[in-house]
Amino acid sequence: MASVPALKPTNTLVHQLGQTVVEMTVAVGDLALFGAQVVRLILTGLPRRGVMTQTFYEIGVRSIPVVGVTGLFIGMVLAIQAYDQFHFLHMETKLGAAINASLVRELGPTLAAVMLAGRVGSAMAAELGTMRVTEQIDALKALGANPIQYLVVPRFLACFLLIPLLTAIADAIGILGGWMIGSQVLGIDSFYWWLHSKEFIAIYDVQCGLTKSFFFGGAIALVSCYQGFHCGAGAEGVGQASTRSFVWSFIAILVLDFFLGVFQSGLYYVLWPDPVSLF
Amino acid sequence: MSIDFSHFDLSAAAFGEPVIELRGVSRVFGTQTVLRDISLTVQRGETLAVIGESGCGKSVMLKIMMKMLEPSHGDVDWFGKALRQRSERDIHRDRLKFGYLFQSAALFDSMTVFENVAFGLRHNTGMSDSQITQIVHERLRDVGLPQSASDKKPAELSGGMKKRVGLARALALNPEIVLYDEPTTGLDPIMTDIINELILRTCERQPVTSIVVTHEMSTVRKVADRVVMLYPLSRLQPDEPQIVFVGTAAEAFSSSDPRVSQFVHGQARERLQELAAA
Ligand SMILES: Nc1ncnc2c1ncn2[C@@H]1O[C@H](COP(=O)(O)OP(=O)(O)OP(=O)(O)O)[C@@H](O)[C@H]1O
Ligand SMILES: [Mg+2]
């Protein structure tokens, strides 16, 4: 890790702010180098099949339940919350279109990623942190394995490839959840529910949402593995690494979401200059 | 790319060729200097014992030799070539010639004993499963572990058993150079002697070079060709060398330097007062 230049311990607010800025800059630079190393290793060769499948199973298959529950409740809550406004405007049948659009473009990818940052990211940081603290990462080196290749590459690939898939599952279950409440509880006509959804949601929306989740997945893996690798001593260090990995993954998700959103909207107006209106 | 194998020509590998060399190595953690200006050469085929009191930096020195820690200053050479001038791939290839027994055993806790010992073989050789199984069982037998232990997870083992699994794992790839960090700490006297014998047997398989960090004087007596004693920096003047003794085991036991003789004969004298005052 690059070293932070030691500032004089004068403890004014300005010094603290400066120190924080310097530390953050160094951390972001380190993270970028870490990411570059991971990408380089992916290109030079993957770890053994057994290592990969285990990680993919742990991260992908075992996350399906939490992701499903997340999606289901987002869909149902959206239906309940938005119904009154749509009812007031006498446009209940367009409720489905609004719910499904926000699910596919925004809430599905973001909330699924946050959920996975908690379930998968923290666990990875804690696991790698424990391995660092108990010298298992050194032992990997001593036995001729590259710890980044052996530990980070499978986790990165699993998050990068599977989080979009998990997001798709969350989207689908969320859409079903919204429809269930809309048609069964609120009594909205299913035919128009789906018809308006189909008119309003383009393939582009789905692509945008899933593209974002590739970025979210990569960010969660890099941030969490980085925190694990730079874990402080003892149980306390592991705990901190795990908490930090969640906080920083969350921040990374929000920041990426903003910039990707700006980019994708810009791209949309370039590709289709006449926007489709909901109302 | 041409690879220079001249270092490993066995006829040239007689006693005396440097295998690991530390040149003016220092290591600082935060504000604490642990190693200062250490220069040490390990010759091919020798067994070097490193002694010194707890916390004086023996494990740190061993890790620097293995390039698991970077020195803050100074250089490390392997087989006469500075690590600084080597590519990562070059270091990676030569690292497989080393076996390292961790003080804490550092077993992979998600894997069974068998998988721990097999790890280096699986990862670096194209051996078949049956060959690997055979070698692993042989290594486990060497360190006195029953076959029934091989399906256990490290968490289910006693401290001494973990140590022995760590040793089996370090020796699995038949390394040319073995670094043992306290191989017998936490073992009973009989097991200590078994491990001493194992180290000796491993050394006899020429040209194995061994570096043994130990507090066990029976191990020093039994296996060491040469003894190096490190001293904690906190109790040295800024100009005194940190290596306070280099010589044979017999010389260590008859040394007139009080720092050495107290240590090898296990006499505390007024050390407790000194430690408390420090
Ligand atoms: N990763 C680290 N970070 C900070 N300090 C460290 C680290 N590793 C070792 N030290 C410090 O270096 C000093 C020497 O540690 P080392 O483990 O080499 O001692 P040792 O000689 O092996 O002792 P023992 O015989 O008890 O194993 C200790 O004071 C320890 O606090
Ligand atoms: Mg030690």
C-alpha cells in the first residue's frame, strides 16, 4: 500500500480535513491499482475449476433467497405506496408501468446490490481479513499461489457475472410482487397493467439496469476484497474490515448509480431524441 | 526466455554457495525498529539455527528471507541474485524451492488436513490424484499423524497437531530450502525429538538447506551446523550489531558472552527486573 505522508500532528479542523482528503486519495489510487492487478490476472489465467465453482455457488446460488425477498417486497411496497396518487389521477392501470420501470431501471439493481454488499461483500471482507490476520494469505504465497489470483479473481468474477443475474431475478420477482398486489389486492385490471408496462418499458431500460449491476458487482467485489487484504490486526481488525467494506460498497454503488444514470440518460437522448411520455 | 539453471547444477551445489543472503536489512513497523542492519549468508546444505528471545525479530527475519515481508532497507538475494532485480515470475518460480513452516501453522481453515498438505502439489504440479494422495499420506506419516486425521478440519486439531500438519505441508513439495519457525514449540518431549529427527532426515536428503528458528536447545544441539543469535534492539546501543553471536552449537554453549550463555543455559538472573524496567 502506498504510504500516507505524515502530516504534522497539529490538530485543527483544516489539518484533519487535509489528512482525510490525502488518505482518501491514496485509498482510491490503491483500489484502482488493485483492480488493475485483478483484471491483469484474469487475462493471464483463471484458478482451478473447483475453486471457481465453490465461490460461484456460495455467492450466486446462496444469494437467491435474500435477493428474491428483496425484489418481492420492493415490488409490493411500490404498488401500495404509488396506488393513491395514480388513483387520484384515475390512472390506476398505468401503475404497473411506473412500478416496473422504476424496478427495472433503478430500484432493482440498486437495492439488490446493497443487499448483496451486505450479504456477500461483508462476508468476503471478513473471510479474507481473517485469512490475513491468521497468516493464511502469507501461506498461500509460500505455497506458490498468488493470493490475488487465488482469492480475489474468483470472487470478482462471481460478483461481476452473477450480481446482474441476481438482479434480474430480483426484478422479475419484484414485477410479480407488484402485479400481485395491484391485481389481487387493489383490483387493477391485469390486461391493462401488462399492456401499459409493455408500451412504456423498452429493452433499453432493462439493458440500462443490468449494465449498472455489472458495475455494482465489480465494485462490491473490489472494495470488499481490498478491505479484507488490508485488514488490521486481530478480531477488531476483521470487524472493521467487514463494516468498512459494506459502507464503502454502499457509497460506491450510489456514486456509480449517479454517474451511470447521467451517462445512460444522455445516451438515451442521443439514440431516441423523442421521449415516450408516461401520461 | 532463457532460464539460467546454473545455480541448481548439483555438482556445483557443494557446501558453501550462498542460497539466501541478507545485505544490510532493516525492518521498521510504524515507529518500532525490529531489525537493524542485518547481514547474514545462508550456505547451501547447512542447517542454521536462529535463536534469540521472544520478540527480537526472528519471525520477521524469516519472513523477509522468504519475501513475505519487504525489508525497509537493504537487499535480499536468492541464489546470488538480488530480489529487487528479479521479475515477479522469476521470484514466483524460485519460491517453490522454499518450504516455510509458520509459527502459528497458518493452516487453511476452510480445507481439510489432507487438502492443506496437498495444496502445493495441486497448485504447482500436474500430479494425478493418486500420486498426490500417496505423497500426502507419506508426509503425514513422517510427522506422526494418523491417517484418520486427514479428513479433519484444522479447528478440530490440537495445537501440536496443527504444527505437524504445517510441517507436513511445508515439506510436501520436497523443497531445497526449508525455513522452520519454531517447529517444536508446543510439542511434548517425545514429539519434539521425532520432529528433530525429521529435520535431520530432511537435511540429509542433500542438498537441503535449513533455517530453524527455535527456543529448544535440544534442537540446536541436535541439528544446527551454525547458530545465529539475534538480540532485541531495545537493549542494544545504537552502534552495537544486532547479531550477537555466530558460530557452531558447541561454541554457543561455551560462549563467554553473558548474553549468549544466559540464553542457551536458560538462566534469567536479573532479566525480569530489566524487562519490567524497559
Ligand atoms: N506485522 C507486524 N506489524 C507490526 N509489528 C510487528 C509485525 N510483526 C512483528 N511485529 C513486531 O516485531 C517484533 C518482532 O516480532 P517477531 O514475531 O519477529 O518476534 P520473534 O522473535 O519471532 O518472537 P517469538 O519468539 O515470540 O516468536 C515484535 O515486537 C512485534 O511487535
Ligand atoms: Mg516468532
